[in-house]
Amino acid sequence: MHGNVLILAEARDDSLHPVTYELLGKGRELADKLNCGLDCLLLSPKETRLQGADRLYLMLSQAFSQPEEYLYKANISEFIKEHKPSIVLAGATDFGRSYVPRVAAALGAGLTADCTGLSIGDDGRLIQIRPAFSDNILAHITSSSATQMATVRYGEFPMPILGTEAEIIKIPPYTEAYSGTVVIETIQRNLHNLSEADVVVAGGRGIKATEDISLLQELADCLGGQVGFSRALVEAGLADAAYQIGYSGLRVKPSLYIACGISGAAQHIAGMKDSAKIIAINRDPSAPIFNFCDIGYVGDLYQVIPQLIKEIS
């Protein structure tokens, strides 16, 4: 007899983070395979409704109006001890990457971070799939602990049709106070959600200097899009890792993806291959990116991009 599958929902401003819905879709698939229920837990300052789960456990308190890792860890770990789910899934968001390992440590549970795939093995254990060894292989990991935990990147699973509304079960917090930290102010990072962009202009090793990224930004602005980067550019210290695309970064699915000076390594292709249309600009005619693009142009991005901007604007 398996315990239920539990999704740890994450609120973002006045709504749920989209990764919650993706996890509900995958969670339903896993729960059906195990013939068990699908539950969702949300720590929230106000009442929220949800579709897709069998039950939504709603822990209401103004203490959850600000993200605080200790309060999340303390309440979620106690909930898991009481309800004993066999599988716990959460989004690999900035906050998820911070509080979920604390929950796993409190429970003595196995945790696989930044998964790109999940399945159920013949023995009924959760198979957690993630890139390893510099993204050169996909590791298949199982946990021997009673509670199997994984965080999953946003954009890895399709947005599901969620179906009926979940039964709402309101529960009191286990604790609402923690004196170790005080949230004085929440400063919003000026980051657009690249994973949701309809147009992405991405730069790779062909970009020579940080200031040259303005060229990509200008093209993106002309198209109403956003700028992203390959791992090579981030590792060279020329770009912000928050905008990295690939197995070790974000997964994007825009209507239009323009790859500028990107060779097309497998780990990068995995992050953008589902784009509706792909345009590649690269000086090397043998670059692997040309095997994946709809339109390829062999040329110097420093010459091609200004011409594109001139034609568009």
C-alpha cells in the first residue's frame, strides 16, 4: 500500500506559480500508476482554490505572507510526518531550492534536485531523472527512504488539463513564529520570466564581451522578446546565470527562438528544442545548431543582427 503523492504548491504574488500546475499533471500520472491519491499542500495567507488534485490541504496564516524557509520547513515536515505521503514533489524555483532541502533534512528523506523527468519503476519506487556529469548523461535515481522527494524545473512537463476542483481541507499551522529571522523588505528582482517569453533571442560563445549583449537586447526589444544565454556565455562570466537556457538552466518554448553565436551543444538544445520556430546565426557552417533550426544563416552575428534590427525597426 503506497502513501499518496503530495505536491507542494508555491504561491507567487496573488497566484500559484505555474510549475504547481505542471506538477499536478505529472503527479496525477504517478498517482494513477500507483493507484493512490493525489494531494496538494499550500501554505497561504488567504483562501485559494485549486483544480487537479483530489485534496487541497490549505494551511492559512498571515505568517506565510512572506517566504521564510524555517516556517515552511517546520510546517511542511510536520505535515509529512502526520500524513505520510510516499512521494513529495515541489518546483525547483529559487524558493523551492532553498526550503525543500531543509524539509528533506528534517525528515531524513532522500531528495533529488532539479529533475527533468519522473517515472515509476517496476518495484513501485519513484525514478528521478536529472542531468549529471556536466549535463553529459541523464542519471536515473531512486531513494530508499520511505518519503521520496524531488524538485522539478519549471517547463519540463506540459501544462495539463486539470479537471475537477479539489476538495479543500483547511488545517491550522503547526507553528506560526520563528525568531531567528525577520523579513524587513521583499525586493523584487528585475527578472522577466524567460520561460514564458513568446520570443527569445539567445547569445552564446560568439558574443565577445558583456557590453555586446546590448545588441541581443536591441533585437529582442524590436521583436517584443527577451534575452537568454547558453551555458558557455554564463561560465565565461559574461552573462547572468538566471537567464541560462539548457539542462542546467531554464527550458523555453517560445514561438520564435533566435540563436546567435550558439554552437548547439546537447545540453543547450534540450532547453529550447520545443520552440515553434528556430533561427540560427553562426559563423561555423558545421555548427550542430544548424541541424535543429528552421532557418540557418552562416555569418557574423555582429554584422547580421544590426541588419535584422534595421529591417525590423
